[in-house]
Amino acid sequence: MTASVAVIGTGRMGSAMVRRLRGAGTDVVVFNRTAERARALAAETGAVAVATAREAAGSAPVVLVSLADDKALEMAYGGPYGIIAGIAAGAVVADTSTVDPQTVLRLGPQIAACGATLLDTPVSGSIQSVASGEIMVMAGGDAAALDQARPVLETFARRIIHVGPLGTGATMKLAVNGIIHAINGAVSEALVLAESAGVSRSSAYEVFASSAAAAPFVVYKRSAFTDPDKADVAFSLDLVGKDLDLILALAQRTGAPVPQAEVNRRVVGEAIEAGYGEADLSAVAQLLRDRLSQP
């Protein structure tokens, strides 16, 4: 079986990429550890679902990987049915997962030993940004390999920034997410503060979205903050906790001071302990409301 692109991991982000690629007429092979999810996506989009990561990796010259964490990445790459076992010489693996840069650096030589190339190409933006082709990619790795993958990435990315050698894409994604999670905490805090002083939630958010604080995150998360009961889970607090753990680990290795990340990790941990782990990251605001209502 051959295709233009293989996509390994069909969670929220991976599925959005598949839909965008198929909408552009690209032949796509998909694999997901939960096979039912891959089959459903294939039936919806016209992609082809396969049984193993090895089969998917061997089917296309560009392989996109979108997985939740380092453990899932190690499992997908390794073993007799993994990416490394199936990747073809000359292929490029563009890994969009948010993981520890050291994980990428361990996997890179293993992919290179197969005659292929690994890039770390995490993305920044919402699921809707993928659907509209407006997401941003920060790429680490070989420039020639990035040129090979670029037409695929440009299907859903408005901008691709080559930030340096392998591992730097993953590093920059952690840096960016540190900002995002800080904004999320700040918006949650400010919104509950305004509410507690008698300003309506919708009015407070209208001001946020019209002010100097109106970063893209603030704008596209509006409905999640103003109508949380109807909000889809775009990014769960469990994954926010994972991100912040990676940020803190990177800071410890480099010696960088990250006091805000430390506070954010504590608050997110408290939200997870309170039962919000599977909720959208905007649920930090609800945690603060819960505290406000406590005697």
C-alpha cells in the first residue's frame, strides 16, 4: 500500500490534520492504537486505516505523528510493529507531538539508522486553526528533510519556522505552551475576580477580548470561558499537567528560572485533584469559582 502521507495518532489534532489533508485531495493512511477511532476517521474521510504503526510508516514518504505523551511516542516508534520497524529509506517523519526534547533526540538516530530522517514539528494553535489551515509549525531538524515535508505541513499550516537542529522544535513548543498555560491561568483568575465584584461574565470577557490582553488564545477560547457547560474539550487539564511537568524538567536541566510555571503546575494539580483532569483547560476558572463559593 502506498499513500502520500501517513498519519500515526488520530486524536483531536491528528484527526484534524487528516481531515485537512483529505480535503486537499491527499492520499492518507492512518493508524491509531485504538483501532476503532482510526477506522471511524477513515470511513468519514476516505483515508485508509491500517493495523500497525509499522504498516503506516512504510506506506508513505512523509509520516506525521501526533501522540499524547512521551510514553505513547516510545510505544509507537519501538517494537516489531512500530515506526522504526517499518520506515522506508528516504522517508521523513514529522513528529508533531508535545514531548521532552530528549525523547526526540533519542529517537532521531534510530530513524537515521533506517536511512530516514526525524523532524520535531510540533504545532501551535487550536483544532479550528488546523481545519482552516492557520496553524503554526515550529520545526527542528535537517533543513532538506523539512523541505521534503513542507508541502504536507503547508496543507494545514500558515507558517513554518525552522528553529534549529533536532530537538529545538520540541523545546520551543514547551516554551510556547508555558506562555499559553500562563495566559489560561491569568484569564481564569481575572474573569473570576471580575465576576466576584459584580461584573457579568460576558461583559468581562468582552473587555478582555477588546483590550491589550487580547492574545489569540483569549479570542478563540471565549466560548469555553463564557459558557463552560457547552464547551468542547480542546485540551484537557491532564495534558496541561503533562506539559508543565516537561517544562519544569527542561528548566531543571538548563537552570532556567520558571517561577510562573511552578505556580501554574500547582494550580493545575489542584484542579486535577478536584476532578477536572478530563475537562478543558479553561476549567481552572471553575476551580476558582468553587473556592469562591466555599465558606
